[in-house]
Amino acid sequence: MLRWGRGLKCVYCGKNSKRGHKYCSSACGNLDQTRTFLDDLPRTYKAEDGHLLRSSHEVQIDDWLYHNGIDHQVEIKVPIDKPMWCDWFLPKKKIYVEYWGFMHDKDYRESRKVKEKLYKKANLKLISIEPEDMKNLNEILRMKFKVK
């Protein structure tokens, strides 16, 4: 049985963990539970290209990618040594896309910070989409994805 004690590092971010914990914070612990969360919130929303998604906002984003001819994959594992999935991956551009839809939740905001650090540490290109971007989605995504 593994025992976590003094001097051990968080399995996600590498910071010192508290005695008896393998995570430094609830944010890193939440990231480890991502797979459970993905299973608990089924993909029941269908985009025009047939992708199944978890919210109407994700459908709007996926439909925008589809209508603008941007090849994309949904919820693939990010190629790092941690269990982490992206919302979309653009294989031709090697870009990961995250829609940060739960920013009202403190633990989610902390998990986001950890996830962004992991993308940066792995030198992976990330485009973030914020809830407020949904108000003017076409214009915002045209700027973020450099589409005319």
C-alpha cells in the first residue's frame, strides 16, 4: 500500500503535498477524478457533425468548428503522463481547445490553473474559450482561430 508523507510531491503539479495526501490541493484531486466526472455527465447533446457533447455551449462551439471547415476531435486524452482529456483537439494544427464552462465553481477554477500549467509544461498549444465568449461566439472564435 502506498503511503504519502512528508516530502512527497503532488502527483499532478509537483508541489509538496500535505501529510497523507497524494495531491497538494482539491484542484489536483479533482483533475484525478476527471474520468469519473466524464462518465457521470454523459454526452447527450448532438452536434451537426454527429459529435456527442456535454452541453449546449459545447454544441455551439463544435458546430462553429464544423461550419468553418476546422477538422476536430472530441475529448481525446492529452499526451502527457497524467490522466487528462481535452474538450477538442485540432489534429492538423496540433491545437488543444478547452471550454471553461464551470468558472463559477472555485475548485474548477483551481483545476483549470493546474490543467493550463500541464499544457504549458508539455509545450502543447492551447486555445481557451470562456463562458462570456458565448455572447459573441462567431467573432471571438474567428479571432482565436484566425479565420476570415
